[in-house]
Amino acid sequence: MSQLSQPDLALYRAVDEVLHYLWDPIGVASVPEARDEYHGYLPHVFGMLKNGSAEDELAEYLGGVATNRMGLSARPDHDRAIARHLLNWKAALSDQQGQ
């Protein structure tokens, strides 16, 4: 993470917050000891955003993680909302940085 530029670091941190507090498929957002629960997915989601992935691609990845890796029920509307939120963060941070 120390090799990231300031704009990329801001996006990385935003992705971390969104995954933990909003996506939170297993419901651990209020558990301080579980703050790193979704860190394993963070680099991939960040990379998808940096590479210009669309909302559908992001939602599909998040849904696949929750259903295929965690064994949870599909929540496509939630996954799409989270993907949209991630893209909004990316756009807002880009606007702030004049990119």
C-alpha cells in the first residue's frame, strides 16, 4: 500500500470502507476484531476499479465472492448497489483530484 500514489491510496481506503461497512456480506461491520475480514478481496476490487470495470462486472465479482466463497444466498440488488457506490467513490475522488 505504501507504493500507491495519494489518489490511489484515497481510493484504496474508500474501497476498504465500502467493503467493510456497506457490502459486509457476513455482518461483521460492528465487530472491531473483524475489521480486516474483507481485506483479501480489497486488492482485487481496487484493481477492477482502476482498470475501468463496469458496474455489472463489479457486482458479479462481489456476488460471486459471497455465494461461491462464503456460501451465502445471492443478493444481486445489494451487490449492484455496492458496485454503484464504489464507482461513485471513484468518480468523486477523481473529481476532487482534478483527474
